Amino acid sequence: HALTYYRQKYGDNPPSEQQRQFLSEFGKSPIEVPTLYLHGENDGCIGVDLQVGMTELFPKGLRSIRIEGAGHFLQLEKPDLFNQHVTDFLKA
């Protein structure tokens, strides 16, 4: 489903009924595991304000971290910092 966005935005075919159903339900169910959300401060694809209002969808906890000096591919741009945040989260 990761490519659905691009297929719908740039493709010639309208979304299938299955895709419409999936997209209509996506993001409405709570995430029932502790979650780490990392976002590059300089992300030119997804705004840093995406995380606003997300907390209530994560009843088991949401740890949200913005990484300065990183864009959309923060795991490549700041690998040591990215890995440290993931490791700390998994240890907790």
C-alpha cells in the first residue's frame, strides 16, 4: 500500500474499490503498541506538523522526536543519531 499514494497522484487509473476502502479506514484504529515516531526537521516531503494530534491514536504511548539537520531520509542523513534513538526506545 505504500505505492498507492503515488499511483493515485500520478497514475492514470482511478483507485480500486479495495484501495478506497483501505484509505477510508486508514489511520482511524488505535495503534496498540508503544511507538517511536522520528521526523527530520527539514523534511521537504512531509511537514513536521503531521504529528500534531496523533497522541490519542497511541494508547500504549507515542514517543515523538524531531531530528535537527535531517530531511526526509533521516536514517541516511543522521544515522548515528537515528540509531541511538531507536536503540534507546527498544531498551526502554
